[in-house]
Amino acid sequence: MHSKLVIIGSGPAGHTAAIYASRADLSPVMYEGFLALGIAAGGQLTTTDEVENYPGFKMIKGATLMDEMRAQSEACGTEIVTQTVGKVDLSQRPYKYWLNPMGDEENLEEETHTADSIIIATGAKARRLDLPGEDKYWGNGVSACAVCDGSLPIFREKPLVVIGGGDSAVEESLYLAKKASKVTVLVRRDVLRASKINARRLSTNPKIEIRYNTSGAEIKGDEGPRGLMKSMVIKDNKTGKTEEIPANGLFYAVGHEPATFLFKDQLKMDEDGYLITTPGTTETNVAGVFAAGDVQDKKYRQAVTSAGSGCMAALEAEKWLAEQEIAQDGPEGDSEVKKGKPQTNGDVPEYRSNPLL
């Protein structure tokens, strides 16, 4: 199957790109993935119980928000395929890709698919520590995003724990200190990896206690399917001694893993595996291939910023595809186009009315 535009990924970035691309008559095909990264289609938001910082909603379930985005993408004309892209070849245009059979991440289907342009919105997954109780209390006390979840009622004026020793852990802890009664930071070594100024900000905050050479051992809480986290067992890494401390929340700040393994040795990445885009754009080092959302954003990692970059990717893909058509048609075809109708009928797309593009 050949498509003009393919979107890989189904989080806020992917669906926003799909909506804009559909409205530009690009007939996008989205591969939302079948439990890609071990997460349901829709990405990390599907694991978030309550979202209170997405414009237009005072509070909405993360899974519900993604269901709404998916429905809007389909209503605009996006073809959504519930399969995972297992291999890509970006060495020449049209770009080639192959799919995994449903439920099989090891093998590839025989059919070769092609696309003129690709938007990568595969996201990133928060690193977990697989502590006892982690799965049980994930979303009910355990989180990997303080900015996303820290203001929820279950955390306000309660003792919280942050695991991590880098700058991200510092930022998360300082944010949570504004909400919590106390924040305990567990650092597995005897020194913080954070910058000196951040380490000073952390150590001088009266609501924050730093426990060096300490790691998490177990998460405890209420029984039942909706039970909340209530305490945490921590371990002294030097003596092996354990103790249980009150904790209504645990926030991981031990990094994220971007889903970029498909593009290794084909697209430029930084030392952490995030796709590198031209500053101010979503363009990768391969023409016609764009990256949006957490797969290229290691700083903000918010649903709303992901959605914004998805919009950028769709507009830039539209512009790039139109330029390719103009190049093929020659300057004479370009001189006769009119504004407002699809380029496929010899008309220029609406983006040309935007001076920024």
C-alpha cells in the first residue's frame, strides 16, 4: 500500500498531526500500534488517571481524552490502523516500511508499504524500577510526572517521595514541595548528579529531605482495585537496613526511553536516543521525515506541547509535499494555481496564506 503521508504513533502529537493533515486533504494513515512500548494505543496518557492541565477540560480521564482525540482524527478522515510498524527504510523515496502481525513483535509481514512523507510520533516511556507494588499503585500514587499529577488531591499536603539524583529529580521535587507536606528524595549514591545550583536549591528547601545511599524497596497501600499508596519501604544501600516511611505518592525521575529503535542509524539522535530536529521545526535530517512529541522533546514532555509539535509537523509535511509536487509539475503548473483548494487539483494548499510558512 502506498500513502502520501504516514503517521507512526497515536499520542497527542500523532492525533493532532492527523487532524491537521486530514483537513489539508493529505489522506493520512496512522499506525497507532498494538501495545507498542507495552502501552495501549494512545500513549502515556492512557495510563494517567486524571488530567487537569489540558486546555478545555477542568478534569478528564487520560484514556477518555485520547479516545476523544482518536474519534476526532477518524471524523476528519484519518485511516487508523491498529498495527505496529516493525521496520522502516528511509534510504530513498518513497520511504518503505513493514508491519508486525497483530500481537507479534518478532516477525514482519511480507507486504512492503511505501509513503511519500512520514511523521514520527512514537513518544517516550518513563523508566520504571519494577519495585514491588509499582504496578498495583501506578496511577493511584505512583507516577513519573510531577507537573502532570502533582496537583491532584491525593497528593496535596501529603508526604511524597521522589527517586532520582539528576536535574530532573530536583525540578520534580521543588515542584512537589509547593503541594506536599514533605518531600523525601532518594538518591542511590552519596552525591547528586544535578548541577551545583540545583543541588543547592534542593538542599536548602525546608520541606525537602535528601536521603543519600538510599533506594526504594517496596510500595505499600490500601488493598482493593482502587487502593491508594500509603507508605514506602526504603533501603540503606550501605548497611542493607530497611525502614517504612509514610508516603502517599512516589514520583520517578530516573529518565525516559524514547521509542526510536526503529530509526537507529537512519536518523540523527542525541546521546539519550531522542530524535534531533532542526531548531524551531520538526524536520529531521532526512527530507520529508518529521518528528513530533516526546520522541524529540526531552525537556517539556507535556500533552499540550506534544499536540503543538504535532500541528507543526503536519503543516511542515503539507508544505514539503506541495513543494515536491510543484517540482515535478514544473514552474508552469505553479503559475496557474489558485488559493484555497487541494493541490491535487492544481491548486495551492491553504498553508500559503500563512506568512510563517
